[in-house]
Amino acid sequence: MSGLVDWSKYYGKQFARLYGWLPASKDFKKKYKIKKIKYLTLCDVTALDIFMLESEGILIRDKDKFLQDVIICEKNESSIPAIFEAVKPPLKEAIIEGKIEKLLLFEDDNDTKDVDIYTDVKSKKIREKLRLKENAIQLKEHFPFDIINFDPFGNIYRRQSELFRGFQKIFEFQRSKQQFLLFLTSSVEIGDCALLFEEDFRKNIVDYEEIRILVESDSNLRNYNTLHDTVKASIGISKTIINKLAIQYKWQSFHHGIYVYQNAHGRFQISSVVEFTQNSSLEEDWYLKDVVNILKNMPKTITFEEAENNQLIKDSLEFIEDYRSKIQKEFI
Amino acid sequence: MNSGNRGKIKVADITLAHLSRGLYRSNATVFKELINNAYDADATVVRIDTNYPHFNFISCVDNGVGMTEEKFFTHFDENGIGSSVKRKGNTDCTPIHNRPIIGRLGIGMMAIGQLCHSFKIESHYQNLDGVSSAFRATVILTDDDIEDEEDIIRKDNFSGKEIDVGEWEFEAIEFDPNKKGLRVYSSDIRGTFRREMKESLTLDGFKKLPFNIEEIAKNYFYKSKSIRDCKPYLETIWELSSLCPLPYSDNDLSPLNFHKNSDLISDNDEVFEFLKERNELLESYKFEVFFDGVSLKRSIKLPTEKDVKPRIYFFNFDKNIFEKRLKFTGYLFVQIPKAIKPYELKGLQVRLRNVGIGGYDPSFLRYSRRIETIRSQWVSGEVFVDEGLETALNIDRDSFNEHEEHFKAMQRYLHDLLDEIFDEARKAAIELNDVDHDLKNEATNQKIIELVESGSKGKLSLVLDSLNTDRTIISDPSISKVVLNLNTTPIGKSRKKGNEAFRLSMLAFEIAKRMALTEEERESLFENFLKNFIKETI
């Protein structure tokens, strides 16, 4: 089977965009009266998320038609030209090359400290470090963002992984914002997920009366073992990773939704849409409220076939592609 | 060694090692090589990106046929760089778009090595029969265990053979029809390139550059004395748009519209027909080049100055020179009597197979029959060489071996033509200068009259009566006007100004003297007149 993704037919992902990312972004922009949304994305070469948000007036071009407030991180060098080509006009300072986790975690060492980034060092290894440093500095300078679309390749839930540690950094770098919106997308490896989150789930039931009552009144939640693995995983990511990080870094979270979809190879992806606010005016029970919110309302799941047969999703994807073509033509 | 020995002359591998270390004059000539490769591969679009304004990533992506694995190995493993002959047998044109093949040795891809320490190649090859393959390769030119060329040469046991100029890694990958073509890219960019490009950021308005070559040309290129003033980034765009085998812009930045200039004198109207046909031919090749999103076109705006007499000369040469055909056609445009701006448009642009070689040559292939310092600055032209001259082309494809017979023949022909053109330009300039001089005098005189009339507060007639003996001022009672005698031949610009200042002082003094009743009033009037004259006239 071909490993290549046909993004124009990846309706599952469009399900998350259409029902998750888009309405949450609209609400966020309206609620906080933000004129220019600053957006960080790890979009693929089609940049569908960017064009969707632009077509709905969430991302705005300046009078010279530059999308000034969009930053794209791309790990794959060979995709950068295609992104340049897709997102018109070519964005100044927009595309930062490198793995997001490596960029977020970069720290100077003896090879890079006090070295001019334009130095032509003979060692390729050191040149790579210097390049990473430069890109990491660039990315850091762009923080904070209003919306972060953290959609890396891989899964987020291994706490020792670079990806997880990099993800953590976001909560530090966003410190100067009062609020931001996060789309967190992760692939799911079912076995690991189930084990990782069960303990946390059971502890919640013991610690919080409201959760216990909710679980007892819900036939699906009552028996944890009967839950579908993707449900366990998606709730787990939100409860055990996102909410716990919010507590650790003194943010409070509110989940707009969790969207589970399948790719053409049958693998499940989870996309959580979460709003964070600084918790200086802390609502003490925000954690409980959000967990109850998650358990009551989430996730929304769609299979590959269901997504493929959903006309609304197909039409919306087509609309974005048409819009993208229109914009791209303006710059030919 | 015995006398009478004979042998073959060979080239040491070290010679080819230079290819990866810097053969090219400018950034644009490096990119030009990659673009030429895309053109030869029948690509319809090639995109070069530099990740402006960071310049930490360079890519060249085309949608041509791509490169086969075999070709990669021939190039990088078996025979070495420069071994992939592009014009085997009688193959002289590309199979799909019938373009005259530009490359000869297959060294163009290594050009990017001048801008980076390592680069990657990704090819998704598909031929006309649908056979496909794909690979990705990394080429490393600078690393701890790769010796510098200088160190190799200085070794005692250096033989010139078996030179490793770098390393490569090859990986076969799945063919992706959406990526058909060749991608050459690097994020391991040389600091020198980055620094140089970064300098461009100091240019006013640089951060809001338009994505349109016509606007760039009008707002930057044709507003500058020299393209160098536009800084390296725009210089690269200028050079590329000028050198690549591309059609002209559609509007007034095209020689196709020269004939719309009603003042243009043409020795032969065939020139317009030729330019039109040539442009249609280039358009039929369906080749587009984008540089950081800017679609490049040849943007030639002539005349570059107002109030000039434009002339155009057509030439067409087709002869056998030393049993090989040399065929070239072109035009020379003259704007009398003002220098062409920017400087880089002056001279002669030789195009071999439609590709510009070395930019506009302001020396006109070393024209030295007469000193034509001034008039040579009025001329800009293009020579399209369709057959011959290729053996004169140096390996950088950016200059010629000037002792080669075809080059010599072209040089002789063009210099003969230039002799005539410079003669005609000289005569035209003299005529123009005479007319111009009279017109200027008239305008200056009129100005003086107006100033005197406004400054004399109605006492002009009194002044006129007493002025007619002064050598500086000529009064004409029949028209009741005062005119300034400007018949002195100026020597040099400052001398001319000095003379004028002197005359104006005299004029102010004489008028004040005749109008004033008191010494005090005379001084005041003198000062006022002088101030007005100097301000308005000089």
C-alpha cells in the first residue's frame, strides 16, 4: 500500500477541521475581540488549515496580501518548497525548518555557544546544530500565539519523549498571553493508551464526587473496560496530559471538543480543541468542570467510511480547495 | 624523454573538483545552471526559493522528467561529474517541447555546491512511456573527513587522480506522480551567501517587495543608475530574468513594443518581425521560472530616458566560418544623446540558444577601434546565436574563449556595424545638440525677461532705455524686451555655471543701478534681483 497521503480525500481530518478547529477559532476570535490572530501550524504541504481559517476571516492578509501572522514549522526539508508554493504569497519569515520538538527544546552547548550563525564551520554536525539554534531562536521570537495547531507526526503521550517535552515548552513560551487556543493532534497506539490513562481515570472517580456520580449515571462510562480504546485514549490525552500540564504551568483549560477520526490505513487520530486561560483569577473548580465536560460530551468519532460518505465534510473540503486555488491564482 | 614522442593530452580529476567549489561569477549564474537543467528536462515550471529574508534554505523544484537512478550513479559514482553528456548522437532538442538543449557536459547540478556545504536531490522520474522511478540522495561537500582541495593539491603524493570532492548517500523511494521532476534543495547554506543576501534587507521597501517582475523592474531596476544599487537579492532577480530563456514582459518592458514609440527610427522594419517571432518561439517552449514567487520575464525598457532620439538597427548573419555554420540575429538600440540606465543594460547581450551569456557586455565584445566612451553608453542590444559559437563557450557557460574563430567572426561583424552606428549617432547628436542649444537659450532668455519684468515693478521701459550699450545685456526695443547674452561658449560644467553667475550679477547690478534713486535703494534692488536670478536660473 502506498504510504502517501491524498490530502484532498482525507475527509476524517476535515471532520476535525470543520467541527472542531473552525468553530472554536471563530468563538475565540469573537470572544476576545482579536483583530489579527497569530497562528502557529505544523501544516502539511496543502496548508488546508490556513486556507480554511483565512476563508472564514479568522486569518487576515494585510493590504499587500501577506499573511503576516502565520508561522509554519516543517520538519521535512523537501516539503518546504511545496509549502512556499501553496501558501501565497511566499511568506516572509513564515516557514521554519526543523522538528518542532527539537526547535522547542533547543539549548546551547559548547559547539553553539557564542558562535556566529553565519560561520562556515567544517563539521556538518556542528553546522546542523547552529542551524537548529538559528531556527529555534526564530521560532521562539514568534511566541506567543493566539492559536497553536500542534499536529506533529507521532504520538504525544510518552512523557519521556522529545515530542512530549517539546509540547510542554509551549506552556512556558505562551506565558505572556492571557489566553490561547490549542489544537492538539496525535496518533494513537491503543495498547499503551489504555494502560496509561486507566489509573488516572480511576483516581478521578475516587477524588471527585461529581465525577463518580457522572460515571455511575452513564452506562458507557460505568464500565471502563467496555469503552472503546479510542475513547479511552482521547479522554486520557485530554485529562492526563492536557489538563495536568495546565495545572503544572498554571493555566486553566476548557475543552471545546475531542475529535477522533480514521485515516485511509485504518489508524486512529485524535484531535483535541482546548482553550487555555491564565489562571490568576482562578476558578478553583475549573479542572473538575473540564473533566466533567470531557466525560459528558466527548469524543466525537468518525470512521474513514463515515467521513467519506459525509457530504457536508466533502463539500467543505472542496470549498477550501477552491478558495486556495483562487488565492494561488492571484499570485501567478 | 626521447624526442619525437607523441601522446594524448588528458585532464586530471582535480580539474573537475573545481566544479563543486565555485566556478560561477554570481548567485544568479548558479541558479541559472539549475534552471537550464530544468529547461533541458522539459519542465514547464521551475521554482527557486531562498527562504527570503532568512536565506537559510534554498530549493529548486521543477516538474520535468526527473533524473534516473542510472544517471545519478553515472554522475556521482562511475564516471564522475561532467560525464553525463546531454546531446548524444544527433539529439539537439528536448523530446517534449522541442527546445534547443542548453547543457553539454552535465555539470550544472553541482553549481549549487557554490552556495551550500551539502544538498539533497529528490527525483521522481517518469519517461514518455510511463516508466517511473524515484530516489533521494544527499551530497555532502564539506565535513570533518572531507579534505579541502587546497590540502589535496599540496600533498607530496598528489597525482591529480582519484579526487574525492565529497560524499553521497542514495536511497530509493516510492514514486510520487505529484512530485514528478527534480528537487534540489539545501538548508546547509554557506554563510557568505546568507550574509550577502541579508545585506539586501537594508534596502528601503525591501520587506514589501512586490511579487511581480514588472513592478520590481519599474520601481527598482529602472530607477537605479546601476543594478548594484538594488543590492544582491534584486541583482539576482535582474540577472536571472535577463539570462534565462524566457519571453519578454507583456507591456512597455519589452522590445516588442519599441515600434509603438513614434520617434523611433529603424533601419529595417524586419527587426520587429524578428523580435515577435523570437518571442513566440520562446513562448511555445512553455517554460516558466519563479524566483521566490516572482514569475520572471525579460524586462527590457528602452529608451530609458526621456527626450532622446531612439534608433534601432537590425542585423542578421549566416555564414560558414571554418566549415561550421555561424548564425546569429539581433538588434542594437541607440538612445541619443543620453546614457542608458541602469548601467547593466548598456552593451551587448549575447544569447546562445536563447540563454544569456555573461550579462550585457558594455565593452561590445571589446570594441576598441575608436574611443567611444560617451556614445557607447547610448547603446543596448541583443544577439541571438542559433547556430555555432558553442565551442567558444567556456565551462562556466558565462564567458567566451575570445580567440575562437566563431567568436572572432561575430566580433568583427558587430564591430563593423558599431562603426556605422557610432558615426550615425555622432551626427544625430550634433544636430540634436544644435537644436537643443537654441531651444535652451530661448527658454533661458524668456525666463530672464520674466524675472526682470516682475522685479522692475513697472519701470522696465526706463531700464531698457539705459541698457542698450551693455555687453552683457542685449535689449531689443522693437519687442520692448531685455535678453541675456548667452553666446559665450562654456568650458566645462562649472565654468558654464560660473559664467552664468557672472552675467546674472552684472544684469542685476545694471538694472538696479538704472532703477534706483539712492545708493541704499540700489543695493537693496541689486540684492533682490541677484537672489531671484540665482534661485530661478542657475
